Amino acid sequence: MPKDTGARDRPTPYVAVDRLPERVPDADIDGERIAPWIAPGYMESLNELAAAFDLPLRACAQLYGQVTLPANDRGWRFQPALGFIKRH
């Protein structure tokens, strides 16, 4: 039987926080009826999950906080409430 060559078999390139995609400023999405619905924030949720499973924060992030993005020659931008956006 052939070996499964899915995403689980590929090495995972973890990116340091200081190398994350460019963050879209909150002011760029500010509007009268625009508000994030995600509460609490990612880091607060990650800390709670790590505590619940008695994991170091880094290990918890590597298990539960991964995002895989397709290749984009121009890179990506990020906004916590909206997610990842291709840079044009």
C-alpha cells in the first residue's frame, strides 16, 4: 500500500512571531458596524488551552495553532479579526 503523502508527512515550518506576515492596521477595517466577534483573543485562548492540557505554550501552539497558506509570491497580510489576506 502506498505511503500517505498528505500534509502530515511534510515538515512544518514554524515561523517566529517577529516574522509573521504584515499586520493590517486595525484602523484600516474600522467602521460603524464593523467589530470582531472573536472573544477572547487568540493568545488568551491559547494560554487557557495550554493550561487545561498542562502543555508548554510553544508546544500547545504547535499542536493547535497552525495555519497553512498556499504559496504567494507577494506574501501575506494578517488582521486578527479577518485572518490572512493575499498581498497584491
